[in-house]
Amino acid sequence: MTCKELLYVEDALGHEAIMKNCSCKTSNDLKDVSLSSYIKELETLHNDLFNKFLNLL
């Protein structure tokens, strides 16, 4: 993996970590059950993407 590719993966990991944390916090704060459920799905999606990027290293 080149240096540029490694920087891209590190950047993507950071973005996915932020999205995962934001969606987790948001789903816990929401009162609407259906909206909270949807945000939890997004949290799962971002967690999966984070793990895929992590496995590239």
C-alpha cells in the first residue's frame, strides 16, 4: 500500500468513526422510535464500513 493510499484509509477511518459516534448519540437522544431505529441502522452501516477499512491495514 502506498503512502497516499494509507492516508486515504486513515482519513476514511476517521470519518467513519465520527459518523458511527454521531449516529449512536443521535439514536439515543431521539424520542421518535421509528426515526431512532433508522439511525441505529445507519450506525450499523458505518460500523461495518469502519471495520472494512480497518481490515485493509
